[in-house]
Amino acid sequence: MPTRFVRTTRSLAHDGGRRPLIGFLAAALLLAAWLAWFLFGRVTVYEISRQARLEVQQSAHPIAALVQSRIATNPLVLGQEVRAGDLLIELDAQAEKLRLKEEQSRLETLIPRIASLKKEVAALEQAAARERAAAQAASQGAAFRTREAAAAADFARENERRLKEESALGGVAQIEAVRAQAESLKLAASREALAAEQRRLGTEAEARAFQQQAQVESLRRTILSMQGEAQAAESTIARLGEEIERHTVRAPVSGTIADVAVLRTGAYVAAGQKLATVVPHGGLIIVGDFVPAAVLGRIRPGQAARLRLDGFPWAQYGMIDARVVRVAGEVRDGLVRVEFEPSQHGAGRLVLQHGLPGSIEVGIEEVSPAQLVMRTAGRFDTPLPAAAPMAARDLTATQ
């Protein structure tokens, strides 16, 4: 009698346990490999910045008005190349310029007046010296005349005495003795007059000297007063010059005008108002802002990083390799600043320039997947304070 289901019976006869066994062995090997990778493999842990941007190595210089005034000239345009010290914007300083001209005119009149008074003082001093010499000569002449009169008076007295003696003896007439006495008295009076004249000449010379000295001192006081006015005018001129210079906005560094306020001629600006921004020439760096918990003690100089630019999809343009060069030690606005040096050959088709935004990720350590899972589970189990900001999540990538 023929057997039913011949094909089924034959298939069951040929079917054995080899194929399931091979499948189980392959699954076991895959599971063992996955467990080995999970326990002993290494993955890189990345921290992603809250924000990042390209900046020049020297900080961009904002330009602000130092005083409140009106715009006199504003020739600035975006992208303009400037050099340090170039005049960028001129504010109205007409009142200060008028005062400056006034003080300069005043100083110009004071300087020759002071020079003229100094010449007058010198002339008076020379005249006083000559006056003293003349007075000394006149005094010496009066002294000589006084000595001459004294000698004549002495001779007259001696002649009077001798004639009196001879008159008493009858040798000469008595009238001769009287005449000799009168002559002696005359010469004595002349000597006294000459002595008085000598004293008068000395007194007048001293009075003229005092008068000339007083005149010289008066002129010197006037000179000192004018010199004080000249110094005050010079100080005022210097202050007005500085004030006028404060009305001129100059480029602090050489670079490119990256931002300009829309201000037309005649517009009013306040002190401290930002007018433009100058981006200096130089190499570019990457600046990233991280939460403190992700940076402090974890990111160090020399670590590798990758920058993704917001305007250039990384799948098409790739990422820019970089390395950490500096890490700030203080928190500002709840974030920590980290500076990176971009790779010289990492830009590819990108044209890097100041201000490009993006995000940067830093490889901070390598751990096994098991450690990473345990660490993540520990974070989920630990409640965060209500006011604490959420930290950036760890991203992993296999080597």
C-alpha cells in the first residue's frame, strides 16, 4: 500500500539539527562580540557648546562717541579698510574751536607784552646801574671838594692864629687879623656846605635807587601776572585741543569696518553711543561658550574638537577640526569661555571669516559603553535642583 505524503516524509527524513545549531552559534558569537565591545570597547565622550563662533585673535573694537554732539561728517561704509589713527567720524565741535581761537589770540598778545616788559625791566636795571655810578662819581667829587674846603679852612685858622699873635706884638695891623678871622669863618662855612651837599647827593641817589627798584618790582609783578595768564591760556588751549580731539572718532586698530550705525550728518549722538565696529586683521580662533559643569576640570588645552557651522550643513561641507588652546577660569553670564585653534587644512570649501556662528564639540575622555550607560543611569536617578540649568548631554561616537 503506497505511503501518503511522500514528499513530506522524505523532507522529514532529510531534515537534521545542523542549521539551527549554526544559527545559535552565530547569534552567540554576535552577542559575545557585542558584550566584549560593551564591556571593553572605548567610545569618545563629547561636550557640545551652547554656542560657538569664529573670531579674530584680537578682539573686535567697538567704536563709541566720547561726548554728546551732532554728526558733522560720517563717511564710513561697511567693509571699509581702515588703519590705526584714521579719522572715521567727526562730531560737531564749532563752539570749542571758537574758544580755542580766542585763547590762541589772547596768548599771542600776551607773549609780546611779556617780552616788552622784560626789555623794559632790563633797561631800567641798566639805567639804575648807571645812575648809581653817576651818583658815586658825584659823591666822590663832593668829598674831594669838601676835603679841599677843609684844607683851606685849616690854613685860614692857622693864618688867623699867627696874625693875632703878631697883631698882639704890634707886628701887623689889627685889621689884618680881623680879615684873617673872617676868611677862616668863610672857609669853615664853605666846608660845611660842601659836606651837606655830599650828604644830599647820597640821599637823592638812594631815593632814586629805591624808586627805580620799586618800578622794576612793579614791572616784575606785572610780568608774573601776565605769565600766569599765558600759562592759563596754554592750559586752556591744551584742554580745548583735547576736547576737540574727543569730537573726532578715530580707528583704534587697523582692520575692516564690520558694523556701522545708521547715522546721517546732523544726527545727535549721546556719549558712549556705539557708532561702528572695527575687526582687526589677523588669524581666526573659535570661541565656544559652555556650561561650567561641562568645562571646569574636564576641558583642558590640547584636547581635540570639531566645529559645525550653522550656515553650512556638516554632511555636505564637513566639520572643522580644532584643538583647545585656552580655558577661562571664571564664569561670565552663566557660561565659561573656551578658545580653540582651527586646523589650517580643515576648512575645505569653506571661506572662514569673523562672526560665523555654529557649535563645537570637544572630546573630553574615552570610556567603555558600560561605563557610559552606568553614568547616564546615575544622572537620570539624581534629581536636579529646580533652578539649575540643564547640562549639555554627552554624545558618543565609536572609533
